[in-house]
Amino acid sequence: MSGHRPFKELTKGFSRERKARITASVSKLKTEMALQELRQARERSQEELARELKVGQPAVAKLERRTDMYVSNLRRYIEALGGSLEITARFPEGSVNIVNFGELAETQSSREKE
């Protein structure tokens, strides 16, 4: 294909500062993703996730479009992708991990097993 060049070739003449800015931007993009982007980055389809969550594929699509949802639904989605959800509150003087959401999930799991 004409007109296509490797990315390394495109950035060859960039200054160190510009390359550093690009690297920082890429790193930030990798740490901030919408649910759909996260699922795609984990190479999972909506259908696969739906089977894992025991819901239909349209329910996964709807969940990915939502801007407001229950923490428990978000936790199940993240766990179905192989991760774990942590809630952190950030303040000017520091960050605090909120733990009672995890305790709630563990309590619910224990009740379901009984």
C-alpha cells in the first residue's frame, strides 16, 4: 500500500520533548477508558461477556452506554473481564480507598451461598 509508513518512521524527526509528550498522552489514554473500550482492549465481545454475566447481549450494550449505574453491576462487569473494582476518593491532601463496597459484595456472595 502506498502512503503507509510505520509509526516509528513518522516520529523519527520528533524532538525528545515531543516524543515524551506523546508517550505521556498514550499512557494516559491507556489508563482512562470507557467500558466498551476496556472490553475491546481485553479482547472480549459483548456476547462473551453476556454469557459470563448470564444476561443477553443487548443488556451488555445498554450497560456500556449508561452514565449512571449500580456499583454492583459495574463490579460484576469488571470481574467478568477478569479484573477487580476498587473505589477511590481523591482529595487535595490524599486518596482514600472506600472499602464498604467490597464488604457489601462479599456479604451478598455469602448470603447467596447459604
